[in-house]
Amino acid sequence: MDEKEPEEEFVVVTRTSTVARIIGGVFSSIGIILLILAAYFGNRSYTFLRTAVSVPGVVKEFTQQRMRNTRDNTFYTLKAPVLEYHYNGRDYTYESPYGTTEPAYRIGDQVPLLLDPARPDKPDEDSFVNNWFVTLLLGSIGLIFAGVGMIVIRAFNKPNIL
């Protein structure tokens, strides 16, 4: 009989360095927190958009706010539109909190507004940025942080052969 030599068995055990686990854990945790916040804001926007009523607002005037540039100590003026809209037999006025140096609208332009029927005096401008920007920003950064955390943890696994 031909006798075979016993084959050596190797067991590969991986261990992650402590620093990699800490860094990866911190990045992953931040990513998960940001993803939870994105889900919260996304749900809030979705819920509002399901019940919101669209009304046209008309630009009647602009408010002006003088601002100072601290870098070069110059001044500039931000202009925010003041909109009038009609809902359920009543007239309302809405002053946009978003001012720009060059207005995006002219007097008489129509601007789409969304409002909660229970609170018609608190409309918001209907735009993709207003509705989804925070959700997309937090979700994107959260995915990046969680991904980097997982990559760091996996990249620094050190194989040990026993």
C-alpha cells in the first residue's frame, strides 16, 4: 500500500487592527446616523407632499436686507420676494426666507407654493431643492461615511496563519 503523507492544514484567522476598528466604527456610526436623519427628513417631506395643496403665488414686491462681507468689508443687498396667494376664499402674503443678490423672479411672476390645508398661512415654495435637498445631502454623505467605514474595517483585516 502506498502511504500518503498527511497534508498540513492551515487555518486562516483574520483580525482587524484596533485603530482600523475604531476609525471604521466611527465612520460607519456617523454614516448610519446621517442615513437615519435622511430617512426622517425624507419621510417628513413625503408626508407633507402627500397632503399639500399647490397654489400659485404672485410676486408683489421684494424685501431687501443689507449684508456685510466680512472678508473685504464690502456691503451687498439680498432681495427676497414677497408673494400674495389666495386659498379657500382668503388672501395671504408670504415673504420668502431665500434672498439673492439678483432676484430669480420679477414683479408679477407666478411662483408655485405648497401649503398644508390645516395651516394655509405657512406655505413653502414648491421646488425640488426645497422638498428633497436635505434628504439627498444627508443620504449621500451618510452612504459615503458608512462605505468608507466598512472599507477601512475590511482593508485592515490582517490574516494570521495558524
